[in-house]
Amino acid sequence: MSFQAYIDNIKKKTGKTPEDFKKLAEEKGFIQNGEIPKTVKATEITNWLKETFDLGHGHAMAIYAACKGKTE
């Protein structure tokens, strides 16, 4: 599955775009000054996405990648 397909499926399921998730991650303190601090582990973010938005691991990793700046 392509990165864009993951993003499309996430939007269908949650109604949220990667930008929406970035804002939410910033509110949670996972993103500071536009970046994920080295003290924040990928597992913290993916667990939050799985628990809060019922995403699978691959979909949570796609949002994590988007938060790190991946666009395609």
C-alpha cells in the first residue's frame, strides 16, 4: 500500500488529515517547534494514535511519518 493510500484510508476512517494530526500531536506535546523532539519515541505517538483513533500499526506509522515531514 502506498503512503498516499494509507493517508486516504486514515482520512476516511477518522475525518482527519495529517495536518489535523500534527496539530493534535502538538497539543499533546509530541511536537515542539514544528519537530518531534528526540526525547519523544515513535512508540509513544503510535500508541496514542492506536488508542485514541483506533488506527492499526501501519496507519499509525504513516501519521508518525507525516509528523516527521514525509509527504509521499
